[in-house]
Amino acid sequence: NTKSAIKNLNIEDIYSIAFINNVVLSIDEKLNIFSNRAVFEKNQNNSNVFLYPKEQDLCLFKYENNEITAKEARLDLESFNLFLKEPKGTIKNMLKKENTVSFRSDELFWHNFENAFLLSGHVNVIDPEFGIINSDEVEIIKKIKQNQLRKIISRKNTTINFFSKNQTSLKTKGIIELDHEKKCISAFSSKNPKKSPSYQDEDLVYKDLNVTIRAKRATLKYTDKNDVEKIILENSVRFIYQNQGYIGYGIADKIEYFPNEKNIKLISEDDKKVLFWKEDNSLNLSANEIHINQKEKNDIKGLGDVRFTFNLDEENLIHDIFSKYVSSE
């Protein structure tokens, strides 16, 4: 008796349901997923809803004023974890509507619709305030109870090409954190647990038209007009400087770089020295601190204990470390 069976049907007895044509999955009235077909499946461990578009079409995910398209979607009904395949979407800033962040990746993971979601696999993010981010993995964090971007955190292989006249880029296998509130970028090189002799390959690399700098840590500070105001690079810093008339190399513990002023400070720690030399050997400089300013006629100045020759230890340091770095460029 079909009618009797339907009347006595318990939801706990349902293990699979299919919904076809113009399906809308709604959660809390704020979140909607539009698809052509949805399949509810339940097993002993969890329950999921799988959503699929029409052929040659995409699923559409809407949350507040943000939109994401995807080839497939899966919602875990136990944990409320959302998985999207090949997502492509935008995050609109309510305070600055022109600063809409767009993204695409192989996968998107969103835990319980909290204030952060994770993009993985061939991630591309375009952030109007900073630049174009290409990475293996990116976490996008919004302010709680505000439709406003707070941070973008990238992990593993990441390259940022900045919206800059100087063709600025930052590359690392570690972590980069873009903080929209503090107008600051923090970057870290990847750790080398195997202590490989080719440890320089693990450094982060900052580049523009004037310099190439390798280091373990970097901080970029921005102005209100989104110009890079100051760059600080620290720990095992290797430096190439390109002027119109020459190419120079340097080793330091820390570099402070002011791109708009074209001013660079090479700084040493404790009693150590900063080393700088020109490619044509017309200048060898060892000092506690070295300042380079393209706007001045005598653009290179040594401070503290200054020598215009390298001692044996300094020569060995250049040969053992920097020669590998130069040959890899």
C-alpha cells in the first residue's frame, strides 16, 4: 500500500533524495546555492547534500552581497562544512565598493560559514589594494559581523605582483599575511628542516626595478594611497642593487628600503659588518652600516668602522654564500 507507506515514512528511514530542476538550497535566509540538481545522501557517519549544475553551466553560491560560481558543491549537514569545486567569485567591501576582491582556485573549503574560508590549488586572488596573488593555498578572513575584508594569508608557493610602477614582486615558499586594517604585509621564508646546503632556495625574494633582495623575513608598510612606504628585510639578507651606471652586491643582517625616496640602509647586528661591492670591483666596502641613495651624487656611504677592503673572513663569506646566490640569479 503506497499511501500507507508514505504516511508512515520517518525521515530517519531516508538515505537518499534527489531534487531536479531549478534547485535552491537555503540556509539562515542569508546563504543560497542555486543548482540544477541536488542529491541528499546519508550514511552511518554523516549526511551530505551534493549540488550539480546543468551541463556547460555552473552552480551559483550567494552569501550577503558576495557571489561564487562553482562546478560542484557539497554541504556536510553535520559540520556545516561547504566544499566547492573550481570556485570563482568576488568579495565586496561595503566601505570601499571599488575594492572588490576577486578569486579563483581548484577548491574552496568553508567551515560552518565562519568569517574565514580556505582556497587551495592554483589559487589566484586579485586584491585592488595590494596586487595579484598566485599561491598554492590562501585563507581569506573577513571582519566578524562586518562585510569587510580583514586579512589574506597565503601559504606554500606564493608570488605577489604588486600594482606598482617599479614592477614590484614578493615570492616565498613560506607564509605571506596581508593585513588590510594595519596596511601592512608580513612575509616569512619556509623552514628547512632537512638543513639542506641549498638553504638559500628557501629564502623569500623581493624584487623591483632597482633591487633584488633575499631574506628570511620581510615587512612592507603602506600609505593611505596604497603606496609601499617602507620595506624591512631581516635575517641572512642578500642584496643586488642596480643603478644606471653599475650593479652592486651586499650582505647584511637587516635592510630598510624606502622605494619612493630611493633610499636603502644596510644594517649589521652587534659587532658584525655590512659588506657591499660593485660588480666591476671599483668599490669594496665594509662598515657597520651602509646607506645608498640614488638621489645623491655620492650615492653610497659607509658609517661606523669603515674599510675599503675585505679581510679574509669577509672574502670567505662572500665566496661560500653569495657566489651561490649570484649564480642562481
